[in-house]
Amino acid sequence: MIKPLVSVIMPAYNNAATIGTALDAMLAQTYQPLEIIVVDDMSDDGTADVVGRYRAAHPEVIRYLRVPYDDPYRYNERGININAGWLARNVGIAEARGELVTFQDADDGAAANRIEVQYELMQKYNSHHVVVDWQKFDPALNGKVFSVIPDAPTSRGDPGSSNLIPDNKIVSTKEIMRLVRKTRPRRFFRAWDAYPCAGSNPLVRREVFEKVRFRPLWERTRPSQKGRGADRDFNFWVAEEFGDSIAAKIPLVLWRVATQNPAYHAPLGQRTI
């Protein structure tokens, strides 16, 4: 069966030191076909040079764009970057050729089967919108297949397959809609619950963007408490608009943070390809 093209949008802002890792993770994906669209958000640190070397090796896969103008409201009065890649993501969306679209931050990594598992879950649950979970970045795991059920016997199928994910690992549409209602803006109260799992790397159907895009901070109805929250706002908006979102508690996103996701302190299943 021919699978649909997935467009991977990678916003980048001064990520020369890390974008190679992100590109390696996407080039190692078990899901095919892919296109990778790097959207440079006015970097001035050599990001373009790094991407250029990857493009030379993979001209049929990697595209490079620059945002048409700088965000004049990139920093708030405290000097905090509140852009959160919203503009670069929208530029990438406009250029995407795929029937499905996902996002990959230029300073993070991913398991090699991240997109494949999301696609299988999207098919299984007939969803417009699927996210998976994260764990702390480890270079040894980047671009490697993660066993969704550690030590699963081969008789049960491919340990990288979403068919092995038990129901207790799925955050249901019903639970997500409960959070949608809970986090709706109110006059005197706002609930700050996070969107389940790793909101920066959703896989969505292209038709989502006919109704939902990434918004600048002053338009976000569900920003974060720290003043950014472009991903949080986007994911809750999609969930509210389409009513069929799901999330999987499978840590396929490798996030560069200081501490491990508390849900995954135990050894994690992994195999190389």
C-alpha cells in the first residue's frame, strides 16, 4: 500500500549546533515517504550552512526556506523570546506538499519510528491529530527504533508497531475533550493544564490547516503561564475544532531538557536498526 507523503516542518532559529541531530533523526525515520522543510527564522549563526550540507547529500528530501520577514514582537518587555516558532511553522505549512504534516524542533531528536507510530495510531483511531510523549534527549537513542512494548516477543509482531500499544497508554479523545472544556478561557479563572504528552510534534491531516494555524501570542486563547504556549494553543484548538484527537504515552520525542520525564525513570526499551 502506498502511504501518503508526510511533510516534516522544522522551524530553526540559531540552531547551528543542534539542527544536524534533528535532521539525522528525521532522515532515519522508518516511515516513508517524507519531505523535510527547514524554515529558518532569521538565524545568524551558521544554521543555513549546516542545512546546506545536508541538502547537498539529500536534495530530493530536504528543502530550505527563510521566513519572509522578522517578527517585530519576537521579544517581550523582559527580553524573553515569545515567538515560539509560530511564524516559521505557518510558512512551512503554506509550502508543505504532504497529505499529512508534522513538526520537529531543530534542537531536539526523535526515535526512528516516531512518525510511523503516529501514522498507525491516526489510522487505527481515525483521528485528525496525534501526539506522542517525550523523554530526555540521549544521543544514543536518536534515530533508533524505540520498542513501544519493551522486550515484546517477536511472535506478537514488530516491537516498533503501534498495534502493541495497550489501551492504558492511550489518552483518549474523551479525556482530551475534558481538558479542552477545562482549559477554555473564563472571565475569572483559567486552568493551566498542559496538553497531554509532547505537544511540539503533532501529526495532523492537511485539512486541519483550513481551520487552524499557529497564532501570535496576542491571539492565543490558551497560551502557557510563561507567556509562550504556541504549541499548547495549537493543540487545544485542533482538539476542540475536530473532536477526535488522541495522545499516546510512548516517549518517541527526545527533548533537550535538564531532567527526565518523571513517567520514564525506569529503563526504556530500545533497539537499533
